Amino acid sequence: MATVAFREIVKEFGRTRVLHGVSLDIADGEFVVLVGPSGCGKSTLLRMLAGLEDITGGSIAIDGRVVNDVDSKDRDIAMVFQSYALYPHMTVRENMGFSLRLRNERQTVIDGRVAQAAKILNLEPYLARYPRELSGGQRQRVAMGRAIVRDPKVFLFDEPLSNLDAKLRVAMRAEIKALHQRLKTTTVYVTHDQIEAMTMADRIAVMNDGRIEQLGRPLDLYDRPANLFVAQFIGSPAMNIFDGVVRAGAVEALGARWPAAGGAEGQRVKYGMRPEHLEPAASGIAAEVVVVEPMGAETEILASIGETRLTVMTRGRSSAGPGDRIFLAPHSAHVHLFDAQSGLRI
């Protein structure tokens, strides 16, 4: 296991700068997820850590050793790719042990490590099969097993679940998290899926346009997003956000007064309220139902106030239907206020 330190990392492709001085410390044994939209620089940062991309500026250290000029094979890391990257002509056993064969390890060592990894990942029945004879989830477990047998200081995952169907993604999320809890190996995981980030990470680094917008524990980011970008990116369904003005200890918005604490009198703000904190009630702020999506234990309601659409998430079933008039009661303790100009949390 090892610590990882990024210091003022800059990356340029020609004249285009894609990383703007990123700094990040990852503790020994920590599971950190880099999350953000496509093109934000998260995979580039991971590939620089892996030694697959050159560093334009700054430094990367693994366990206190700067690795800027160290070959990828000498960094003691193991990477799991989105595409599995298995050798089609090799069996599962051969794929998992290939990196050790390249190191000229003794066959007894290779067999022992492959057997141990196969047991951890429930791959023992498939060791004699070829990749074409496996499902997508089994292939991804083989790719993970190939990383495990190397016993690296750091695991790197580059969107490993993107090619799997929704049900399998949920199962594999749990497998990867359980694997980390068992091995305690420092892990850096890249994804564009904020649900993966929320459910798996010890800490999340939310990236946008080559910068880290916020770094913290999943629920800290959910409960106290530092700015509008994080507020809208973290959470599913997304936070409701609309324009308002602070007046007399509340926010005037959408023709109504919304509870709020903070902000200067007359300040223009973005008012945020998560769908589960905006519930239907006997009285409150009037809205019209547009769509009702029953999901069993929960019901998601899309409502409108004028031209503004709001998402409401309520427990249990709802008798409301499209066109119905309902009243919304915002939870005053869960209001998020952001400065309209800067986008920063108030």
C-alpha cells in the first residue's frame, strides 16, 4: 500500500491545457474517486499517474517517491481498463498470471497468487476458459484478478463498469468495494457516474474543466456542495435550482416566498432544494403536476411553477396525476443558497 500525491499538475496537448495545476493527496489505503463530466481531465490525470501520459508540469509521488520520469512498469501500480484488455488467445488462468510471467516469477508463485485471486473473485470455475466464453461481468472480474495478482501499491480503475448493463453495474460496484475493504490497497477510481462515486468512495474529487471543484466525503459533498456545479452534479435526481432574491429573511422566487437563512438583503441568488426535501403537502407553494413516475417504494413527481420545472421525490405512492394542482412544502433546514454571479455557496 502507498500514499499518492499530485502537486500542481499541468497537462497540455499542443496549445490546449486540459489540467490546470491540480493538487491532491491520497492517504494509504484510501479509495478516492475522480468524478466529472466527459472531458474534465479525470482520465488524463489517472493515465499520468499510471505513466501512460507525460506530465507537462508539476509532480506525482507514490509513497514519497517522485515518479515523473519512472517507467510505467516500475511504478508498482496495476490498472483496470474500461475495455477489459484481456488476451483472447489465453485462458483466464494465463491472463491473470501473465504479468508475473513477464517478471520471471517462479511458477509456484504464479499459481499461488492466481489461485488466491480466483478465490477472492469467485473465478475458480472459469480458470480454463477463454475470454470469449465469459460474460461481461466475468471478464471484468478477470481484469481485476490480473491486477490483484501483481500485489501493487496502488490500484487504478478507469471507468471499469461503463460496458456493463445496469443490474451488473450495481453488483460489480459492491464487488469492487468489498474487494477494497478486504485488500486495503490504495485505490484511485475514475468515473462519470456520480452514483458510482457516492456509493464506493472514501472521498470524492469532483472535477470540471481540468480543476478540482470540491474534495470531500460523499455525504459532505451531498449535504454541503461548495458551488453550483457540485450541487447540480452530485445527487440523483439532480437538485432543483432556480433564481431568486433575498428579501426580509427569505427568498422571493417563482412568485412565492421560500424559506432561507443567509445572503444579504436584495442579493440575487440561486436557490437549491433537493427533490426529497420538497414534499407535497396540504398547503404551501402551489404547483401543477406534469409527470408522475411511480417506482414502488418512492414516487418521483415532475411539477411546474410557471415555466420552471421542479422534481419532487416522495416516499410511498402518490394519487396525483398530470394536470393536478398540488402544494409543495420545502424543508427549511435543507436549503442551499448560492451567489447568482459567482456560483459559490452562501
